[in-house]
Amino acid sequence: MMPLSMIGIGNSGKILKISGSGEIRRFLKNLGFIEGREVTVLSDLGGDVIVGVLDSRVAINRDMARHIYV
């Protein structure tokens, strides 16, 4: 298990855990990051990570990506 911010561009993984405060977990859940769901890192642009989740592309900052474990 490792943070999403560390899996590298083009790699996929299943979300195993989302850490952080209730507010952070709710924010990520509203964006589609739910345990058991498959995600793919599409791009890593400096401080932002572009992630494919469901049929969408979502940009989150690196700090948020550290709360998502795959």
C-alpha cells in the first residue's frame, strides 16, 4: 500500500484506504475517490496530479493525493 502520489504516471491501482480528517475524506469522496475503485495516474504536473477515476479526469494537489492509498 502506497500513496497515490507515488505510483507514477500511467500506473493504476485500487483505492485501499483514504486517510485524513472527515472533511478531507468527504471532499475526495465527492470527487469520486471511493475505496475499492480503480484509479489511474494520467499526469503529474509539478504540484498537481491528474487522475482518471470512473470516466472522468480529476486534478488534485499532491497533498490530497497523499491521502489516497492504493
